[in-house]
Amino acid sequence: MPASYEELVALVAVQSAQLAEQAALIEAMRVELVALRRAAGRDSSNSSLPPSQDGPASRARAKPGGSAGSGDDSSDGSDAVGSPGRGVVKRKQGGQPGHRGRGLARVAEADRTDAVEPAVCSGCGGSLVGARGSVASNVQVFDLPVLAVTVTEYLIMRRVCACGCATTAELPVGVRGGPACYGPQVAAASTWLASQDVIGVERAAEMMSALLGVPVSTGYVSACLARLDAALSGAGFEEALKAALCEADVLGTDETPAPISTSGATTQAATTGADISNPHVFTVRTLHGYTGGGADLVWFGAAGTRTKKEITAFADTGQLHRDPGS
């Protein structure tokens, strides 16, 4: 018996609801499938995963001209350069054809010349004093001199003019007051070690003692950094650095969590100005060094996370590319 109009309307409504539910389920499964495919395709070449976690398929794809399951391990006798899981490049070790090698070159005139004399005759064992001789060979040795701290005592003179006015000389540039202090070269070395690379204040002080024989304290290194910060801030260095970074075509970014050990302590985010209790060491740099274009500009600051919102203060109109493994 044909269904009534009301029954047909109800049936259409039920089927429409079922179709909508099925469409939502299909979309959810599609999103999950995309995520699973992305996760399955992640390896050490396109994410932060270490090579030790690469699967067999990733290692097979890394082989030159290989595909999963190729199993071609033949060799033509040439040296293989590479690491397991990264593919094997068949080339000889050392400099490749066309590579401009760099080596230690001799100088026209050495700073010092020492003659090395044989002790006795290698034939009879007799003395060679006064015997005729010539230079058999020579070698130039590039080395550091023995490092030792020199102590200079400055006598700050006061002179009395005929007019009766007493005038005291000013301290030389780089010499600070006090009965004893470190000079400008020690300050420069301490500042450079603690600011040039990711070296802690304590490690910089240890290096000053071990390499240069100057046992500076961590407080002294911190004071050197504070003076550097004051000088750069007064010169507008950070603003100029950010402006130069904004003009770069490509920027590299990275962040490393830096928990604060002091309970309840906070630091100010360099980009947003907000107080954050668990900052990340946030780095923005040019990539000239990776492309052979010279020295890089590197900016360090504190940020909450590595997100687009955190770097809006740079006024960068480009895109933020995140590591797929992060």
C-alpha cells in the first residue's frame, strides 16, 4: 500500500539525518587518515625525530634511487660515505672534485727563527761543534705563546701648579677604580666568552681560568655582561638588529625551554612584554652562514612559546614554518 504523504516526509527527514551523520563521520575519518599518513611519513629527514627511530620504509627511501623493499646492497668498490638510515653516497673520502681546499700556509718571514743542531755525529758519535753545515729542511710552527697575566701598577700622580691648584691624573681608559682590578683585555675576553655562544657564566669563568690563567669569578663575568648590555641598549643596538632581521628574505627560528628555578620568579617576554614563568630561549637569525653569505645576525630573547603571536613584534610579513616534529 503506498505510504502517505506524512510518512514520506518523515522518511526523508530520517534519511537526511542519517546522511548528515554519515558525512560528519566521513569527514572525521578523512582528517584522521591525513594525520596518520603525516605521522607515518615522518622521519629524521623531515622532522625532529632522531635517525634511530626511522623505520624500514624511511631507510629504503633514503637509498639513492631506492624504494621500499629494493634490497639493493651492491657496491662498485668505491668508498661509501653516509650513515645508516640516511642513504649511502658512493664517493671517495676527503675533498671532492672542484672543492677549493684550505690549508695552513707558510708566511714570508717568521717571528722567530731557531736552529736545531744535531747533538753528536750519527756515525762516530763525535762532537759536531764548529763542523761545517747547511739547512737540511725547515718547518714553520704556528703556536700560541705561553699565557701569563701581567700586573701593571699605575701611579696616579697629583701635581700642584704654581697657582696653588692641585690636579690629579685620570685613570687610563679601561682601568676601573679600586686597589686592584682586572684590565680591559680580561674584561673583553670574559665578555666575549659569555656572550658570543651559548656558554653559561660559570663555564665562561672556568674557561678564563683554564685557558688564560685568569681565575675570574662568576660575579665578575656577570658584571661584564651587564656593562655590555648597558652599552648596547644605550646605542639602540637591539632595535637596529630587529630592523635588520625584518629586512631579511628568510629567517631561521628556534626555541629551547629555560625553566626558572626560583619559586614564583618570572621574566618578561621580549616580544609581547608579558610576564612568563616558564620562558623559552627564543632565537631569530639570518641564514647567511648556511649559504656562504657571510656572518649572521642573531637575536636572543624570552618568549612563552614559538608561535606566530609571539613574534608579531618583528612586523614580519612572511610565514612561520614549524618543525613537523614539534
